Amino acid sequence: MNRDSFRPDALETLLAPLEELARSLWLPAIITAAGSLPARLAGVAALREALFEGQLPQDGLAAWLASHVADPMATRLRELDLPLYCRQQDDVADQVTRSLLWHLNRIPDHRDRHGDTEAGAARRAAAEFAADWDATTGEFDEVLRVFEELGDLAQFARWQAVQGLLRSGPWQELLRIRDLLDGLEELRRLIRALGRSRAVEEWGASVVEVQERRERVRERVSRQQWLRLPHIPCETHGLKRSADIARMLPAESALLGHRRLRLLWHARRAERNLLCYDDEDSSVVTVLTEADTWRPRLVPAPGHRLEAGPIIVCVDTSGSMQGAPENVAKAVVLEAMRAARRQGRACHVVAFGGPGELLEHALELDADGLERLLGFIGQSFGGGTDIAEAIELAVRRLAEHGWCRADLVIASDGEFGVTREVAELLRRVRAEQGLRVQGILIGDRETIGLLELCDDIFWLRDWRRYGSQAEVPASPVHSRSLTAMYFPGALRG
């Protein structure tokens, strides 16, 4: 053996393509019985990168596999549109690559067990690869149909849990709710326009930050001050001239015992000229005074509208919402989740019923978030209506980091009342944080409670067509301002 021909770094150079792969792909890429090791490692790395970009390598798999093996595998990848599902999805791209390598390693087994030729065994392995992914791609299609992206649902560590949810009854109900959104385009545009994290031009071409404008207001402020309380024995500060007999010095008292000097004492007392101790007390008190202050307020830049802020959806789940209103309310929640995910926004849903009936869910596109969403979709609406707890919870969320610019959406039939305390709470939050409250009215008329809470009301007139009896005619109500028209004194000033 010629020692001069030995290169210590040769093995490291040979395995260098592994640095571009996840650790979970190292062992399958090394032990797969297809192609030579150097070409295979480079080919697997190129395949994984191309799948993540949503496509196949330019030369398919022919760079490291024989044509009778590469062609059927590449054909199956294209037929199943697997590169589409792998786009920007690390877990899916890794799993597809790992599965392909496993089936390539099965080719010698098929040849020995079934007596196939090399080409026949490769076709059999490709067919089994396609069968493994056929059901999964069907499930991917359902997720894409509902959410328009896979999100974190495609993490294969929890994919079995997601598959169980996709076979449940609430998921079938969610598919039905998704179909309703196709007829609610105006509602979808409304939800997309919610949020105040940034401002965009009306035609949506450029993005700018919102402007913070400081406005001068006069308000009552509290301050603490020291209040002097004279003639209260507490602390002696010195001597003073006074007529206070109780606090005069002993030397002054001695004048009273003298036959002639007592007249001097009476004269000095009349002149308030007796030497007395200077005693007083002091206390801290809080006083209210009016003062000019500067308050920050978020406003859009000129010619821009506000968009893309967090969303808090308060959904009425009372008994009056059963039927078509319930379907529309669930569609509102689904579209809010879709819009939040698509635009990188946070989203919470608060379901309120009667007193004490309050549920809050954080809507995220992962296994836990899907389970929470299906739990909401699967529940039946019933009970009374008490919106006060939902409003208080939403206001608490506004005080948290990242939610100060959120918008509040109330989806209801409007059949609820509002106390003065709740109405005043929202007025104060509007003034201090610029909160906007959007109402989605799923009913025939507005109510006093809905008018007092919402800045704007989107009235869904044809809500009945989304129930089980689509033939029911629309409401004959001609205006959404009946309360203001016929009961003008009912609204609080």
C-alpha cells in the first residue's frame, strides 16, 4: 500500500453533503441500497432542497439513480403533487425524502420475494410509495381547503393526533362551515380589514407604520400635598407670641401669682403677646385638580387605512343563536382564524352565554389549536345571554403585551342588554387605546345593547339562507335603524 496516496480528509469530503440534511435523514441516506454513496448523498441533499422549494430537481432523480428506478419514482412524486405539499414545510419535505429512501431500499426485497426484474421491482416500490402517500395527501387537501395552508399541522411528530381529529364529526361540520364562507364574501372582506398593527394604502401596495399623535386634553389629576393642622399638640417647632393660655410658658404663669404683675399679664394677653409654645401637626392628603395633559393616540397615515392587527372575536352562544345564526357565527370564527394565520396576526375567540358561561380559545394552526377549534365548532348553542364577562375578559386581553392594538368583533343576534358599567368601560378603553368595536348582526334588527357597544355594525340581512331551511324568505325589515327611528329616547347619550 502506498502511504503517500492516503488522504485523511477523503472520508470527511465524501460525507460532506450530510451537513445539508437533517440528522433524521443521515442514516437512511447512508444505508439505502441505490446508487453509489457519493452520488446518493449529493442527490438526496438536492432532492430535499428542491422539495422544500416546492419542486423536483431539474434532472429529477436521474443524477443518482438508474433510469428504470428514477423514472417511476419521479412520476409518482408528480402525480401526487408531493412537491406542492412540501413547499416551505420542513417536516413534510423530510418525511417524503425519508419515505422515498425507505421504499428504494425495498427494491432488492421485491426482486427476491416476487421474482421481479430490477425494473419490475422498482415499479412495485414506486406503487407502494404512492399508496402510502395517497391517503395522506387526501387529508392534506382537506386541511388546505379549510385553512389554505398546512401550518404546524404538518408536524409528523403529532400527525396521528391530527389524523384522528380529521376523522371526527366536528371536522365534517367544519368542512360544511367552510362551504358557507363562499357565499359570505362581504363578511370575509370585513374581517380581513380588522386590526391596527400597521397601515396600508387602500389599494394594498405598500406598508407603513401607524402614526402616534399626541393630543392635548384637560382632565382631573390627583396629587398629594402636606396639610398643616395648627393648634394640635404634636410637635413643638419653637416659641411664638399668642393668647393661648394652654400653651404659654411657665414664666408667663408666674406673673399671675404676683399682686401687681398680674395686671401686666392681663395686658399682654389682651394684646396676644404672651410667650407660648409653637405646636402644630401635619398630614398628607390627596387633592384633585384640573390640569392639561398630553395623551397618545394611534392614527393611520394620510391616505391609508388600518389593517392587520390582532383580533378578539366575542361570539354569542345563547339559545337564540341556534340554527342559521349559529352557522354564521361559526363561519365568522373560522374566517377570523384564516385571516389571522394568513397575515401573521394573533386571534382569540371568546364564547359567551349566560352568567358564568364563558370560554376562551387561542386559535392557532397546530394540533392543539385545531382541537380547540373543533371543540368550539362541535358545541351546540343554548342558554341565556350575558355579555358583560366577555367584554371584561376582552379588555383584560387589551392590557397584555401585543394586544394593545387589537380590534374587538362581536358576532351576535343582538338579543342582549348592556349595563352602564360595561358601556362606560368600553368608552374609556376607546378613548385611551383607540379601540374599535365591530358588530356582526345576525338578526332582523339592531338592539340598544349592540348599538351602545359597537362603532360599526355589519348587518347580515339574509342570515336565514344559511340554516337548514334555505327556502325561508328574507326578513321584511326595511332598515337596521328601527330603534333610533321609533324609540329615539331609548339610547343613552
